[in-house]
Amino acid sequence: MNGSGKGACIIRKDRTILLECGHPGFEAARTALADFAELVKSPPAYHTYRITHLSLWNAAAAGKTAQEILKVLSLLSRCGIPAGLEEEVRQLVSRYGRLELHSGAAGGSLMVLRADNPVLLDELAEQASLQELGLNRTAPLECRCPSEQRGLLKQELTRLGFPVLDYAGYRDGQALNVPWKKAAGSGAVSGESVGLRDYQEEAVRRFGGIGGSGGSGVVVLPCGAGKTLVGLAVLESLQCETLILTSNATSVAQWKAELLKRTGLDEEAVGEYSGVKREVRPITVATYQILTHRRSKGGPFGHMNLFNERNWGLIIYDEVHLLPAPVFRATADIQATRRLGLTATLVREDGREDDVFSLIGPKCYELPWKVLEKQGWIAAVDCIEVVVPMGTDIRHRYMYAGAKEQFRVAAGNPAKARAAAKIIAAHPGAAVLVIGQYLDQLEQLAASLGAPLITGRTSQQERSGLYAAFNEGAIRLLVVSKVANFAVNLPDASVAIEVSGAYGSRQEEAQRLGRILRPKPGENKAYFYTLVSGDSREQDFALRRRLFLTEQGYDYAVQTVQLEEVSL
């Protein structure tokens, strides 16, 4: 324990940690805490972190020991580690690995659950939820369970606080020749012809060896860092038929383009399964929306059988933080298939991070955003919160509105249009995205700025044309709704102006900043502005929205504009 009084942190017995922002060791402490704790508040003086069961299990999956975590806490603490917390950390970390799942005999119809202590199995045997899954004690350190319950068993044991190391193995799936497309003079070394970066190669390697025998897990990298290429490299390493699930039709087109650009696959081998096409081919790219489509509210999901249409050897979940709840159940049923999750953030606003952990796999690789920025792989971003005053009429409406309506009134503050125009004028020649939540606000902005508008109502063909024109430089300004939050490749975008967002969504803030992270020529610099109405509930939500990015090391400068500057 460190009793020197010089540490940057105050550690509480309830597993929360206060990090002093003005401390000279702030940056180093923030980096160290990110390995095993999550940021929950970020006011100016002290940032509040919380150690959770999941943050510790992900740390354990990455190879961290309880002793290493406690050593970091001891070094960071200004008044020691509270009594009881040390033992709690040891206990939670030790739970990762106490249970192992292995394939059993009987033609593969049974699995064996092994424990390191018979007392643990005594406790689990009393759980009615496990009995319903067919868990049956067969030896002091073993239970058996039907193989078809593999996913639900892992899900339930995680809920009970005992994550499982899954050594039950995977089927290989249907073999498929997936060669890299060789560049001129390229050798035959895996990944050489596409120039995998060191961290991408490490992500592929870690996927193969984390969580039991490897083959299931989540790779966390910022937008623009090449997550798609990591997915293709895993596919190439396994040489099998693959199902790729992603967030929207634009992303489907981008995955198909990358597959044909990077590999020797021909067009007939790559299919699209979406609202437009129903192609099931050796490599099939589908949307989450089509999987969860049903004709009526209570009707069946008509396309979930896609998981069993072919003998897939790998399923890639792009933007895994968006995985819809119904797909979790389907994923529980296919635990014998290798699963790779790709995301910029493991944050889920529905709180189902545990299900990603148990059914897709633990976090197997993550590289901090600021590390990639320093290496030049993503752009350096200045984040600026612009506080925009509300005029007399809008302030009057705000004061007499209900709590929910107050947020909507503040978010739609018409003075933001003038503020956005001033920002655009300050970046002549830059490729600018204006991003918002509300269609009426975006329609007015597009009209006042003279810019094209992309929303959910825009046809896929028109969207693709506008994105292409933006990437080619023919259009330098786009107004976009939340349809552009995810999996849209706009590498030249260097300025993003957020005029409204989904309450306190940390996930959305990270994705929107991600639109401008791809490397830029010259000084490799980008700018992210978020416009917030002053003296309103919108400011409170904006603070929460920034949490994930603050955790990644991004600091927001605050600018306040005067009412006369933005009067329309």
C-alpha cells in the first residue's frame, strides 16, 4: 500500500476511484486505470472511475493478474487501498477461470463443466436456472450439460458471477480458399500483400488465443484504425465460409468492396443479404435489421435461419455494440462457430455488455485511441464544446416545458444554425459533416447552409452517390442524421459539427467523432464541435456523452458565444 500521500487517486471501498485532474500524474493514471476500470463521471476537478466485475474479467482475459492490478492501485493511491477492497479484487479476478467447459463424449451431445473446487459445484447445483438447462453433477469436480445449451449455460453462469473458459472447441465449417490479392512483387506471406499494421497482426493473433482455446472474442479499435482489415485477416487465416453481420446497407457495400479489393475471391463468392437482396453465398454480408425483421410485432423473425443456411466456420459481428437483443439468442445457439466482434467501443446503452462477453467472447485486443494518434494511424482531433445561448422565445418555451421536452427544445435551438455557419466559415476548404438527431432541425440546417441532406428517408442509391461525391471532393459539406453514425467510410472528413444527439449516449459520441478519425494529409488534424444550448439540460447530457472519449484521453475545450453573434 502507498501511504505517501502523493498518488493521483483516492480509492474508495465501494470500488470507485477519484482521479485528480490537476495532478501531475493524471495522464499516466488515466492510462493505467483504463486496463481494469471504467469512467463513470468526468467533472473538471476529479474524474470518477468504477471497478466492475466485467472490467476485471476483461482485464483477466487480457492476461492481467489480481496482483498486477493491486500493484497499480497501490502506486496510484494517495492513502492506500481500503480494507476489504483488495480481497474483493482478488476474489473477482479469481472467478475468471474457475470454471472450464470441455467437449464430452456421447457423439458430442454432451459438454463437461469442470470446476477447481467441489464446493463451487455444490453452490451451482442449487441454482434452479442451471437445473433447467440440464446441468447434472457427475463427479466431485464435474457436471454434464446438453451441448445445445452451451451458449445459455455460459450466459447464465456469467450472470451468476462465474464466467467460463470455453475449451469445448469449434467446428471448422466449410473450407473456402481465401487468398490475399497479391500486389506486384508481393510474396506469399500471410498479410504481406495487404500490408497489415503491427497492431492489426497482433489483434488477429490474440483472437486466436484468448478465452479458452481462442476463436471467440472482441477486438476494440477506433474508427479509421482498420477493423475491417482485421476481420478480413481472421477470415484469411481460417480459410472458411463466413457470415458477416453489420449495421446498415452502406456498410454491406463497403465490406463487399473490401473483400473484392483485398482478396482473390470473385464476385460470385460474395453475397449480400439485406432489405434489397437475398444472396446466400460462401461469404455473405447481412444487416442486423434484416435479421430482426418480422411481419408483425409479435411474429417470428423470418430471417434468423441465415445462421444455419450454410456451414459457416466464422461469424463476424461488425459494430458489435449495436447487436440487437434477438440476435443474442441466435448467437447462444451457435457457440460451436467461431465468433469475432469488431467495435470502437464496448459501451452498450442497454447494459448488455455481459451478454457480449459471454456469447461473443471477452475483449481479446484493444489499443488506446491516443496511442494510435501518436503513431499517426488516426488523426489528432481538437474537441470543442460550443455553448450557444437561447433567444427569448426559445428560453420561454424551455422554461414551461416538461423535463423530456426541455431537452428537445434545447437541442433544437435555432441559434445553432448560425453557430454552425460560423464554424464552417472558419474552416475554408475543409470537408465538413453536420450531424444531428432531429429531422426538422436537419432539414432547416440543410436549407440554410445550402447543403445536401442524408436521413433514413434517403434511398440507398442516393446516399451512395452523395457519399461518393463527398469522398471525391465534389461536395464539401453534408448534413447527416444518425444513419451516418456507424460504418460509413468518409476518409476526407476533417470537421464534424454535432448539433443534437441521443440524450447521454456515450456510444453515439464515440462513433460521431470516429467519422473524422481517418488519417489526413499534412498535419493530420481534425476538429469535432458539439453545439450545446447554454443553461439547459442538454449540457448535463453532453457531459455524459463525452465520458467514453474522456476515458480515451480526449479533452473538450469550451467556447461560449454571445447571443448577438448567433441571432438569426
